[in-house]
Amino acid sequence: MHDIYISGTGVWTPPHKVSNKELVESFNEYVRLYNIENEQRILDGAVAALEPSSEDFIAKASGILSRYVIDKDSLLNPRIMKPMIEPRDNDALSVSAEISVIAAQEALKNAGLQASDIDAVIVSTANLQRAYPAIAIEVQNELGIEGYAYDMMVGCSSTTFGISNAYSDIAAGKASNILVINPEITSAHNNYKNRDSHFIFGDVCTATVVEKNSTAPNKFKILGTKLKTQFSNNIRNNFGFMNAIENKEYTEAELLFIQNGRSVFKEVMPMVASLITDHLSEHSLLPEDVEQYWLHQANINMNTYVIKKLLGDDFPPERAPNVLEEYANTGSAGSLIAFHKYNHLAVGQKGIICSFGAGYSICSILVERA
């Protein structure tokens, strides 16, 4: 079997950065206006008064300090509370394809390849812009790539599942070089009027070149992948084309991101630690044999739980890089951002890229610096 590598990665970061302070000020003004406008209904018990948010609450609950978004002004407007973008004609490049191309070009440059060297494109994301035509085929067309392309969705694990698919496609002989791209416009599915979730998400796009027999100078051999899914409603988004034919008038909040955070933590985190341990065991490795863990960036408490289960209470922070403070939760892309920015392995050292969340879904990718 041919060796298969991650030979290049890229990250597109939106131009607008929003601090916790800005987000809290906007949310609390929305709360103030809501409570004034609904004063009588609140007194009558028809609706509950909204509670304000705080920077301390956000930092303690998540470890998030800021995030990047595609639009800042509308999101922070207490009368709008969501990003707004201009519509595009069908003949124009879609937003997801546009940012995918930018991230892909950086990944190709870092791999030392041209678009003409790529055989396939996989766009894998938790936040797909449309059902069809596939964003991946749109990107393929824009970059002038021959071969095939497809979209896939596995919630918060879409990035790592996409890399695993690319690995499997190459191992099966379907392609030699594959672009895996993850446009995560998470701000479009978040409810910024909900105190429990208004701070969680940020936008980004990541890209990875998965390549057979790579000669790239900074490459990581994929030693294996391990995947697991288990159905749960604890992280859910109900927006879809079926809403249009359901005999129900939905509120916006019903169609946006919802989660039961405590149940997610309790149920998913032991599964993640167990899957990584089992994955390493299959390769005759112990957790301490892995130099770096690039984990899913949803919540600092989640990552800390996993690392402590694997390495104990005293571990150097650089062994589990954190990008939450800057990027927040970027859907499935967080572990790849951490890998892109902080892969500090020496030749022969090993690392784990791992995503987990909605589904439930978990994917662990074991790599070795080549």
C-alpha cells in the first residue's frame, strides 16, 4: 500500500473580529429592549423575562474570548442579531465556494502543488450552503480540476471525516491527490438571541491536501483513522427544505442551533477519550507516545477533560493547542485550525487530529511527521 500524507493545509479567516465585550453589549441591549417591549406579557406570565449575559460567564463556560464572522454590523445590531450578506446570482460564485477557493489555494501552496495536480475535491462541513449543485463541484470548476467532487456532512466531525474519506479514496486507488475543504459559516445557523449560545460560534474555512507518496517538505503520514457515530438529539439544527411542506409555522429560533450542553459533555467526552485510547492501542501506542493532540475546538472544558483522561492532570499546554480564545467554535474546522497553526512535531513524532460533537460523531486521525 502507498503511503498517504497530509501535505498542506490552509485557513481562510473572515475580516471581522468580534470580542466578547462587543457581543455582550449587543446582547444585553437586545435583552433590555425585549423586556421593555414585552413588559406586560412578562407580568402576565405569558413569556419569561430575558437575562443578560456577561464576559465572565462566557469565558468560564467556554474559554472563548473572540470570534471572526462574515458580517459584524448586522450581527451586533440589537434589532437584527444575525449576519447579513448580499444575495448572489446563480451564475456568481457562492460564498462557500469563494472562501473554499481561498483556503484551498493556501493549502496547495503549502503542499507545493497546483490545482492541476488534484484528482478530487471533497467539501465536508457542518454548515452546507445548499443542497445542490454540490459546492465541491463548484469549487472543482472554479479551480479547473479534473476528476470528481462531492459534498458531505457529519456535523461537528465533518472535517476529520472528510480527511478520512480522502485517505480511503486514495487507498482504494480512486485518486492520488485530494483537496478536502471545510467552509464553516457557523454564524448563519446560530441564535444570537439565546444567552446560552450567542457567544459560541465563529466563521472560518479550512482546507487540507491529502496526497499519495508526497514529496512536500512539511508532511504528515496518516497512520490510520478511527470513526464512531451514535445518534443523539442533544445537538440539533432543524432547518431544511422539508420545513416548507410541514404543516407548521416555525419561529426562527426553532430552526437554528440548539443543544443540551450538559448532556453533550456527560455523554460525548468519555466516548472521545475511549475512542482515542482504542485507536492508539490498535497501533501499539500509549497516550503519552503522542506528542500533540489537535482536538475539536468547541469548549475548553471539553478539551481539558479529554487531555486529562489521556495524559493526567499535569500536561504542557502545547501538547493540546487551543484556538478557542481567538476563533471560538468553528463547527468542524477547529481541530484543523489548531493543526495548521501549531503542528510542532519533529520527524518521527506522532499526533492526533480529533473532532467530535453533533451526531454524535467522533473521528480520530493518527499522523506521524515524515
